[in-house]
Amino acid sequence: MMSNKWRSNLRDAILLDPLLLVHGNCKDLFLLHSDQRSKLPTLIADSPAVTIELMLALELEAMGLDAIVVYDPISGLRVMRGSMQPLVERLLSGQPANPSPLKNQGVKSGVSLPQAQTNQHDAEAWMAPLDIKYGPYDFLKVVHDSLFNDPNIRVGVICLFVDRYLPFSDRQDSPERQISLVIQKAAMKVWPQNLKSKVGSRLILVFDVEGQVPQELNTLFPFARSLLVPPPTIEDRDAFFRDFYQLFDNGNEAPVNLSKDADQRKLAAQLSDGLKMQDLFSLAILSHSEHLGISPKQLPLLLARFKFGTQENAWANVSTSALLDAAQRLTVRVKGQPEIINEIVPVLIRAKLGMTDLAGKVTSAKPRGVFFFVGPTGVGKTELSKAIAELIFGDEQSLLRFDMSEYSEEHQQARLVGAPPGYVGFDQGGQLTNAISEKPFSVVLFDEIEKAHGRILDKFLQILDDGRLTDGMGKTVYFTESIIIFTSNLGSRSPVAGSNDGSVGLPLPSNSKGIASTSGTYNYLRSLAYPELCEHFREAVKFFFVEKLGRPEILNRIGEENILVFRFLTDDGAKIEILDQQIKNMQVVLQERHHVKIYCTQAFKKLLMVHHSGFDRNGARGVRNLLNRFVLNHLAPELLVRGDQRRGQTLRIDYEVDAAQIASEPFNASNLKYEWIDQ
């Protein structure tokens, strides 16, 4: 059903201009109001919905036009009603629209007229095709020369799939420019009819995609009006469930009468947000194959089956014991961040129970969870994201990671959500939409979010609020079963004029004057108590979104309570655990691939703990880089040349400096000692 607002917009467009450019949700089905349904012929009176051309034809007829025809290159020319056919035939033949009966009595015309494939003057004929075929240009020329030739006859012409033969103006060849020209001339020819009290002849062009509407027919042509066909509104979906609830299976439950149960009908309309009318009819078919009804309990299951296919619901497989032990399991992977883990675990439990946002709606289509991880580099933000993916969905492969530094330019949003219609890569979709379509049950990590262009960040408004996103091809993907995580280093650098990291103009406390370097900022921040550290980083995030970016609505969608601040790795116990784990991971890989082992002395470990490029500056990632530099860089050439000889041996790495002096003395690479020993 057309919403009252859109129906009013359609009638206004028909009333005001001779050329109407229709685009948007044009391939969907449309429910009709009772006054429109009464005008349908008996043949299709019981049809639950109609296509766009029938809906437009009924509107033109309601506005008093004398004849309505529909054209597309495949079906050719069709006349809306049999009663209109004689008039259309006379216009096409060039005869007077209202010939004198005496003049034509007993006289056979020498013109071969196009004939309908049904009885010629059957008043009940509906969308009867004429047995003459036109190419697009030839037909539009006939519109200009014949159908729009009599100023006293008002003809409505509906052309479908126009973007198949009329692309953008800047890519039109000579024949296509001729089509555009004849369209403009036809619209200008019938414009004087608008000065009369009745609506004049109208030419309606239906485009599959909004971006394909030629500019010279849209913004550059004052006799045209563009009209977007919106997806079904909540009122449309409410009307669908009210009128067609009986199409659904009962799902082994008591029948639901949605025509009387307004609350349940409203719930169904909310849950089906984002579905087109055709999707709703398909949902009814699926309900029978799955034996699922539309009760409050079964409708979400039916919708999940429709949106995500036969994929197993990963949330249903998350065990209670795994969530009860979540804090301990996450702590094994991420050291030194107990406050963060304590904040995350309750959200994961809510996500498992479907209690994401009960205060906003009866049911929510938002993602299962949203987190904003902020803090210095190398403190476990990405590692915790991987740990959550493994905990909830079974393995780290369920983490979809997007490095937002790759989307720093506005045009790069095409890579994320797909190119607009008419541009290169339009038919390939976007990296994000393709990934979430393939893996709807996943943790989606947007790394270093502050580096993305502001216009790209706008895409997250729909994701965070409605749990869905539509790519350039019009395909909608859903984030309702995913966890969204943003990471950022905002606030961890000193303010630098013209920087793009969000720290521009960030007010530092008065006792931090003189801080000019990143290391100085780190030293200051490391000295803060955790509550003060949280306040600093949250203010940095707020400053970035509100002051620098000017988009507080994005921050509101994320929720300030979901900004989780990671502390610096200052606890020696946590550092030792991280270091031992990284050495162990390296040990396992070397043993499996090259059959060698490594042994790190306590002095060498002490060096890794206190090195200026390690924990203090770059966190756990810095220590991993030091291991690669001090161990693998020495080991790789040796294995390349003498790999067979070293099989079964152990490389001992030592730092020959007194342990008490390692922290105070400058690092000297010559003190690193390597020795191969037999196991």
C-alpha cells in the first residue's frame, strides 16, 4: 500500500509537470487502497498486490486521463483497458480522435492499425498488448507525433526500464541523445494542457536505480519532476499484516488474528523493518516451509531464517558456562585490563539473551553489542576483539577487521559499501556489505576509526541505529546478529596543529603544560590514576566527534557508556605474562615449521621489559616487534643457510649486562649474545 504521504506526492507530481521521473523501490509490489482495488478488472481483483506500472496507471486514471498506455522494450505497447483501445488506435493511426460516424460509415481505412491480442473492443480487456513492436526511440517518437498530438485528448504514457536504453547524459551516444531530445520535446509539447482546468497528458519514465536518471532530464529540465519511491513504511507493513496475516502458517501455535490484535501487528511491523513488500509475501511462503508462525516468539525466528538463510544461529550455540567463565577466558588472552573485561562480560550476556535495547523498542534491530575501545597503542584492543570473536563464535575467523586508515578519502566509501550506480565497480558491492552478508554472525572491528573520512562515518548511523546497511546495488545486509567494535588512539598523542588524529586542540590539564612530544604525553598519561585516565580519553573521543568532526549524533549512537578506556601496561606481572605468551607463541611456530627452539635468558627478558621501544611506548605490540628484531632477524639467515644442521637445536639468547643495570644503561646491541646448543 502506498503511504498517504507518498500517494500525495505522486499526485502532486502528476498535477504539476508533464514529465515524471520515478525511481527508487520500483521493482517492489504495492498494496492498493480500497478505492483503487475496486477499479481492478475481475481477472486480477483478488491479486494481493500489483506492480509499479499498474499502480501508476490507476493513479493516472483517477486523475481523469482519457487513455493510459504502458511501454517496455520486451512486452511492447499495452493499453490499460479495452475501453481505451479504440482511442489509442485512432491516435496511433493519425485519424481524428472523435471521428464523425457519418464520415466513417461503410468506409474501410487504408491504414493497417495495430491490433490487440484480445478482442479488439472488449471493454474488460486489461493491459492488452498491441501486435506492433517499437524500439525505444521509435515509440517515444510516436508519443510525440501521435499520442500527444491532439491537445484535447489526454494520454498517460508509462515507460518501464528506461535506464536500460537511456543512461547518464555524460555517457550518451548519438542515438541516446536523440531519445533524450524527443522526451523533452514531448513533455514541452503537452505543457500548454496544464493551463486548462484538467491534468494534461503525462509521460512517466520509470528507472530501476535512482543514480541512472539523466541529469538533463532531471535537474536541467524544468518541465520534469523527480519522485523517489520509498520502501514500505511501518504503516505499509502494518497494513500488510492486518490484511494478509492469514497467508502465514500457524507454527503449531494458536492462530493469531492480526486484524484485531493491534499490539502484535505493531510488533510484526517493527520486526520487519527494512523488508520490501515482495519480501513480506516471500516471508509468508517461507513460514509454511519452516512451519513458523507470526507469534511474538516465532516471528523473530522466521525473520532470522529469511535474512540469514540456513546459517546456524551462532548465538543459540553460546553455552551458559562459556559466558559465566567469560571473564577468566578473556583474561587469559588480554592482560592488565580487568576493568574493561568486567564491563564487556555483562554486555555479552545481554547479547546472548537478546536484551540489547529493550528500553527503546519492544524489540531491537540494533547490533547485539557496540564497544568503543580507546587507549594507547599495544595495550590489547585488537587482541580483545579477537578473544571476543573466539569466545562467542568459536574462532578468530569470525572477526571481520577493517583498517579505517584505508578510508581516509570521501570517495573511498565506495570500497566499503559499494560504488553508486553508473560507476566502476557498481555491480561488485562493498567490502563491508559483502563480508557481513557472508558472515552475519561475527565481530566487526573498525580499527583506528578516527582516520576515516567524516562522510564515511555517517554510514555508521544506520548500522548502529537500525542494524542494517544498503549497498550501491540496493542490497540490504543486516548487523543485528553482530558485535560492532571501534578502536582508536584518540587522546594518546600531544596536540599537533593540522593533525587528523582527533587530538587537535584537545585541552590538556593545566599541570601538563610544556608537554610537546608523544613520549612526554605518554609519560604524563601513564602517571594518571585510572579514573583520571578514563576522563582524559573519553573527553578526547567526545572532542573528536563533537568539536572536530561536528557529528555528535555518531557519538550518541555509540553511547558514551560504551567508550571503554584501556590502561597503560604498567603492572610488571601483566608484562611478564604477555612476554612469556609471546615467546611461547614464537616457540610453537619455530618448532612446527623448522624444528628448532629458542631459549630467552632472564637478562634478555629484562631487556624486553624495559626497552624504550617496548611496553612503555608501544605496549605489547612493541615487545612483539622487539622479538622479531632481536630473535627472528638473527635466526632467519641461519636457518636459510644451515637449516638442516640446526634441526633439533635450541638458540639461546642472552643480554650480557648485569640485571640491576639493564634498566638504567642505554641499550647496546653488542651485548646481545646468541648460542646454539643441542637439546
